[in-house]
Amino acid sequence: MSHTGNGYRHGMSPTERLEHYRSKRNFSSTSEPDGATSSSPPSDETRFVIQHHLASSEHYDLRLEHDGVLLSWAVPKGPSTDPAERRLAIRTEDHPLSYADFEGTIPADEYGGGRVIVWERGTWTNSTHDDDGRVDVDDAVRRGHLSFEVHGHKLCGGFTLQRLDDDGQWLLIKHRDRGADARRKPTSTEPESVISGHTADEIGDPEAPS
Ligand code: MN
């Protein structure tokens, strides 16, 4: 989960943007998608996904579809529906679109080894504005302030990702809107995958012989 630089430069193709992702993984060992082929059909709606990842340090991976890749942040404590909570979010490398459906075990000796479930998914829209009007996603990420709306199963309404420093540390903050609720703790009360209904604890042990 440690930050390793995103490697993104403006105008890069999805293939170029995923070089960092591929360089960290051995696809003859891990069952994660290699992103070499686009296995996800194009869609008018941009998807978001949050994967619960039980790795050496437990975290939630927030991924936002944009320009043929999944922009990614690792959120150690996961998202909160309480606008008073500020959750650390560490920018990680862009992932292939096909990663949005990935659940399973990553071998323990591989990068990110552990168990992954799709804890939440749905669609998202950019809502970033400045004094001059709408700000596109690339500019918002470059400037370090991205506001967006999600429509998922467990989360809805606005969130902001606010960059803290040049080492990839951001904060994820819920907006005060209809989706805000300081009492809900969805990472605790709704731990199951929205695909399989299983929790990350319940899927196969990556250490066990197969
Ligand atoms: Mn992860």
C-alpha cells in the first residue's frame, strides 16, 4: 500500500498509464487482471468501486473510472459517512478497468498479497468546481482537490479527496448531504461483498495449500 508515485503524465494512453501497475505484478502467479486486454465493455457511466483488501495492512481501495483506467487511492480505515471524519487516502497506481470486478486471493509472496472483495460499487460523477466553473478530472487530480458524487449500495452523495502533500497522502471526506450519517459505520455493519455476499475474512486463505 505504500506510495510509489503514480507515474501519470498528461496525454498518456491507458496502456502507458498501466505500466506501473504491470511492473509490480507477476501475472503467472497472481490471478489479478493483467489489463492487457480491455475485458470491460465501454460504458456511458463511469464506475466506482471500493475493494476491501486484507493485506499485510488492512485497507480499502477506492477506484474511480476515468479515461480508460481506474484512478486509485488506498484508504486504511475505509470511507466514513460522517462528514466530521477525515480518512487518510494514499494515492496508488492506476489500475485496469477489469480490476473493478476482481475478488479473490493474491498470493502471499506477491505485491498486495492477501484477500480482496468488492465491498462497494456503483457509478460516480465529477462535481469539482472552482470560481471559473467546472474543473475536469485530470485538472482536479493535478490540483489536489477532487469533489465527486457516488451512487452505490452502501454510499451515496458527495465526497471530496483533498491532497495533503507531495507524497501521495490525501484525505477522503464525506459531504454534508442526504448521504451523510454520523452514526452509520458501513465498514463495520455492512462488511460483505456486494457481489458474493462474503466478507474478506470468509474467502480462501492465501497461505493455505490449494
Ligand atoms: Mn490494496
